[in-house]
Amino acid sequence: MTTTVDDALEHGGEFHFFQKQMFFLLSLLSVAFTPIYVGIVFLGFTPDHRCRSPGVAELSLRCGWSPAEELNYTVPGPGPGGEASARQCRRYEVDWNQSTLSCADPLASLDTNRSRLPLGPCRDGWLYETPGSSIVTEFNLVCANSWMLDLFQSSVNVGFFIGSMSIGYLADRFGRKLCLLTTILINAASGVLMAISPTYTWMLIFRLIQGLVSKASWLIGFILITEFVGRSYRRTVGIFYQAAFTVGLLMLAGVAYALPHWRWLQFTVTLPNFCFLLYYWCIPESPRWLISQNKNAEAMRIFKHIAKKNGKSLPASLQRLRLEEETGKKLNPSFLDLVRTPQIRKHTLILMYNWFTSSVLYQGLIMHMGLAGDNIYLEFFYSALVEFPAAFMVILTIDRIGRRYPWAASNIVAGAACLASGFIPGDLQWLRIIVSCLGRMGITMAYEIVCLVNAELYPTFIRNLGVHVCSSMCDIGGIITPFLVYRLTNIWLELPLMVFAVVGLVAGGLVLLLPETKGKALPETIEEAENMQRDQRSSTYLSVPPHLEL
């Protein structure tokens, strides 16, 4: 008797003890991925800084100033923004050894208006107003070197882009389990080496290596858990696997608060990854992959193990397993198939833009919070909390209302929140936090819905290719976002929010051009995918009385 994998899971248990155990173990990978994806907020925190002047330091010793009093005689830098940032990177060019300088206000005897005092380049480093340390304070990634912080975060996204593509292929070629354990080991080793890196260059190299393997291991974990559970549980399990990432956000805020020094923080969030190597004895290979490699006997052994763990038994008639995909004619997918026909071309372009938007807004809002927030730890924690209701709202709405309207609304809410947040006065910080949380909730919903809808709009033989190509724009967005955030804040602190608003609102409008996929069977052919919009319009017209039709 030839049976599909889903049929075997119905007999052995679709979501019982074994699947729950696997879900818990693999969700820990999602938790551990958080510091790599958004850790820049704490690792690359840029505190207020002033140009160091040896003359001021000597005068401070003579006058007995406190560090705060010493800062009064460096060039003031009230925050990001045009001329202020340029002045922040310079120092007063005056003779601090003059005997006429008083300890009360040494600059007053030189000129009553400090803005007229000559300024020179910062040659002796910077003074940072922070109790801890970050890669910014240790490697002086400010002023002329500030682009190096952008490069640091972009490098991990370059790694995401390359790694998810190449290791995704290797996981299909050599197996999920082998690639998972290999990427875990490389990720843990490179994370520790980054924590002890003596120079910026070595730190950048190890960060790139982390990017190459970390997202790939997260994706393999996602694939494994969806391949272990029955068909009816895959969507919910996928959403909750992403919700585990939110748990990691909350934990990261607490750990970063307790460990304000970046090297100790990096050590702490990296070391647990070595524990995941124990998964060699805990997690079996995917039976779906084994069947695709014609290893039927080994797949049957794993199915028997699953059934035993779940307290069930497989029927004796279950002899040969096949994949659902084996029933149809084999077709060779091509990149041209994603743009050859008009409707699929429209789907591809809109999906690519929405993946790009989700990444830019999600990462951008977190990075901007690190620049504009008064209490970065508390605001990070609050904004992470709203991701839980976002996940539940996705579960509640997509099968009741549909995909399009919640997806469009979430993008529009995120864009509108960015627009409003840019004009809220600084003394209304509570309102700013509320609006920022709404924006974070909106873009989190959009992120989770695009993951679902992407696969529903493509025919079977190009579905996997379509998801990989479109989602790659997520990593392209991540590469661009650091430069977008950190460079635009030098012009106006809220300028990135204005860009995010436009990008988000456009994404919300474009979503409405896509067909609704709620309750629809997945398209099997290009013709079916092309007719999705036409079928939707036909069903709409059927509800119009005949005498009103044009």
C-alpha cells in the first residue's frame, strides 16, 4: 500500500507528545536567533559623546572638576542633526594652559559667545556619557567612522542573504539534521570569537560568519517543525515558532540591562548555542527528506518512533511512503516563470516589495529606538510585548476576515504610526511609546502574513522558488536599513520615520491589488494562478443583481 507522509502522520499522531517536544526544542533556536537579528540595538548603542581635549583634562585635574563639569567645556552636541553633529565631532582650539583661565568659567575670559571660538578636528578620541560599553565606544565608531557601525549591521544581513540561499540548498542535498548541527556549531564558535575580537576588522568577519549560518539554522528549524506536524497544524505551529522569537526579544532586553558591557553580553547570548549540539541525540532527520532521497526504510523507522512516542501504532499495511509532490508531472522551475505571465509577475513584484518593506520597517524601528529612546531597555521591552497580540490577531483574522484586508491594514497602521511619531513633542514620551508600539504591532502582523500568503499565490512547481526569491528582498532591506537610519538621522532625527511612513503606506495600497486566498485551494498550474484574480472578480459579480450588470 502506497501512503503519503500526511496519511502516516494521521496514524502516528499529527501534534501529540513527540511534536510538542520537537516544537519546544526547535523554538529555542528561534529564541536564540534574536540577539543576532536585532542585537545591534545594544551592541552598537551610541551614547552622547564629546570630543576629548587633553587641555581640558589637565585643567579639570587642576580645578578638581567632576566628569560632568569637564563635559561643560567640550564642544556641545545636543544630538543628531546637521550642524550639531558636525560640531560634536570637533573641539575648541584654544590654549588651555593660559594662567588667565579661571576654574569657574575658563571660556568666558576668551569670548562670551562660545559659538565664535575656533574649532579643530578631534585628534585624541571622545568622551562617552555611558556607564557601560558598546562596539561604538570601544572602537570609536562615531563621526568620520560612524559608517563602520552601518557596515557592522549590514554585514550580518549580507550573511543572511548568502547563507539562507546556499545552506538551504545544502539542507535539501545533505539533510536537515546535518546542516542544522553544522550551522549551530559555526554560529556558536563565531559568536564567541567575535566577543574576544581585538580589532574591528576581526569582529566584522565573525559577525559576517554568524550571519551566514544563523538565519539558515533558524530556517532549518522552521522547516523541521512544519515537516514533523500534520497538515492542519502547520500554519499555527509556524506562527508560534515566530512568536518564540518575541520571547527572545523580551529576554534580550533583560540580559542587556543586566550586562551593559558588549563583550559580556555577546558571550552570554552566544554560549547557550553550544547546548543545541545535544540535539544530535534529541531530534531525528526529517522523514519527508528521507523519502525524497529514497531512504524509505529509515523514514519508516522514524515514523514508528513518532507513533511510539505518541502512544499510537502504525497499521501493518503501511509499507511504502511517497511525497504528495510525486503524484504529478515533474516540471523544472525557472526564474523567468516568476515574471513571464502578467498576474504572476504582478504577484512577484508586490510580494518582493512587501518583504522589503517588512524588513526595513521592522529593523528600522528597532534601530531608530536605539537613537531616539530615553530608556532603551524599557522601550525595547514594551515594543516587543506587542508582538504577542500581533501573532494572535493574525491567527484570529486570516481565516475569518481573510488575508488581504488585515495585511493591508497592518502596513497602513505601521506607516501611519511612523508618520505620527515623527511629530509628537518630546515632552509627550508616553504617547510616543504608544504610537511606536502600534507601529511595531502593525509591521509584525505584516511580516507574519507575507510569510503565509507568499506560498499561496504561486503554483506548485515554482512555489518554493517564489518564496525564496521574494523573501530574499527581506535581507536586501536589512542591508540597506542601517545606512538609511544612521545617515538620515544626521539630517533630521525623525527623517527615517518619514521614509518608513511612505514605504509602509505604499505597501498597504499594493496589497489590495492581490487576490484573496482565504478558503482557496493552492494553485497547481500557472493557468490557475493567473485566474485567481479573475475568479475573485467573477464571484463578486455573481452577487450583483442581473438588471444592474453593465
